[in-house]
Amino acid sequence: MGEKKRKEATGKKWNKIIAIVVGVLFVVLMVVSSMGSSWINSLAVTKTGDAVTLDYTLYDASGSPIITTNQQVFEKAIAQGSGMIYSKQLSITANQSYTDSVYPVQVFTVANGWNNQFAFFPKEYEAVSAGVVGMKTNDKKTISLPVEASMTQLWTPDQLSRNNVNLSKIRVGDMLAMGVSDNREELSNTTSPNFRVAEITGKSEAGATVDFGCPKIDITVAAINART
């Protein structure tokens, strides 16, 4: 009789354990169901050919951020009187070359609203495109961008004047927004909606040294759309 009672107690104990396990599994399934496919997407790794949406902050040659998708960074810079630019997210294809002259990204400026586009150069696009391979959603990375010799130029007083810049009024460290034409070598104040930010890194009677290079970008993967 004692053995029978022990068996009954053991059976009830296992019934309780099974009930608890079933209950936990039910809750887990409900949570997974409510998440849809987002939990699967969060595990996806970027592969060649995937379309990737990025948040980013781009830095000039002095290490200062000049353009960002982070609204808090933008608002803080504006409040401090800095010339920060607010950008829409960067959409690229992973590990792909870029053949056009510039890759334009729509940006907001206090002066012109959303009517201008920041110009990324092909090699910059390609560095980011290669750098995202292997990243997951919400992953962060700092990528070094190639800076070519052509991005640093000596502008004579006459060249500056033709672009509405007075040599006597500019100082080392000043930032200039210069239009970029379809010819990527023409870093000049054109009527193109694409522009590039340049820093005055030197000044003499011969003119001003203008640096268009941006050697660093911080990126965060916002979304990955796998190639089908």
C-alpha cells in the first residue's frame, strides 16, 4: 500500500512538472508569435548583395562630426552653434562597387530644408558597402574612409572669389559647403543640389588649402533586406 502511494505521489509530481513546462512553452510561443519575423531578422547576417539601411555619423579631417542621422546629436550641435547637417538614412548594397560620379544622400540644412544632397564619393561608398558584410541589425562599426590626394586642394584668391569666398575673411578651421558637379573632380560652388563640406586647413597669400576629405564614419545597421 505504501508503494502505491509513493507511485501516485510521483505521478502527481510529474504531472505538475509537465503542466509547468507546457505553460512556459505556451507563453514563449505567444511572445514569438507577437514578434512576427522581427526576431529572425535580428539574427540575419549581412551578405553580399543584401540591401542595407544604415544610420551614420560622418567626421571631417579634424575629427568633428559634420553630418548625422542621429536627431539628438544634430539638435545638440545646433544648440551649441555648430554647423551640423541632418541626414536621411544611408541605403546601400552590401559589397558592391559604385560607378557613378557621386552617391547623393538627402539631407536637411537650416538654410535650405530637405532641398540638398550630400555627395559621397564612389570609394567612400565602396568602403562602407564592404564594411557592412557580416554585420547584424543594430550592430555598430567605425569604418575608415579612403582620402585621396585630389580631396585636398590649394585654391587661389581668384578661385575663391569666383566661388563667393573672400580670402581675407576666412580663417583656418572654417567650414565651407561647396557644390559638387556630376564630374567628381569639380569640387566647386556649382548650381548642383549635391554638395560637399570642406575645411580650410591652411591660408597664405597664395590662397587657402581646402580639404574635402572625411576619413571616418560610424555606422549602425538599421535594417537588412536579404537578396532573394
